[in-house]
Amino acid sequence: MATARAAQKDSAIKDMFAKLMGKKVRTKKEGRLTPDVTIDIDAPVNRPFLENLFTTLRDDIAALKQDLAADVKDIRLNMSELEQRVDSLEWGKVIIETRSQRSTSKRSSH
């Protein structure tokens, strides 16, 4: 889920840089990779575009942090649930062993 979003954002960033530099974006077509966009450092800078780009990047990073925090929370909840199940299984094992020992001791006492 997060990987697909990251790929879309990566593509959007490439498009933004390409527009900034006046170059056509090359994409993956028909299973073969084409070279990435080359950025001309000496090209004139479009300030509003750059401000928009950095705002978008900042917002995307914030969204990714929130997604990551939610994923971490889900993982912790799942771990907690698994730990509870393991504890329950261990208690069940103790009860079974205790009953087994009782029945064995009752048989040996007869």
C-alpha cells in the first residue's frame, strides 16, 4: 500500500522536475527502463514552481510520517495481541501439564 503511494509520488516529483527544466519525462514503457530525467543545473529557476515543489514534498513527507506512525501502531497492536495469545497458550500448557501430572500421580498411587 505504502509502496504504491511512494511510487506515485516519485513519478510526480520526476514530472515536476522535468517541467521545471523544460525536459520531457521518460517513463517505464513496455517493460524496458529508459534513463531518468537529467536536470540542467544552469537552467533558470522558476521560484513559484520550486516553492510549490518543496511545499508538496514537505506535505508528502508529513503524510508518509503519519502513514508510518499508523503502521507502527498497527504492528504494536498485532504484537500485543500475539503476546496475549502466547500467554494464553502457555497458561493452557501449564494447566494441561498440571492435569496430566495429577492424573499420572493418581494412577501411580493406586
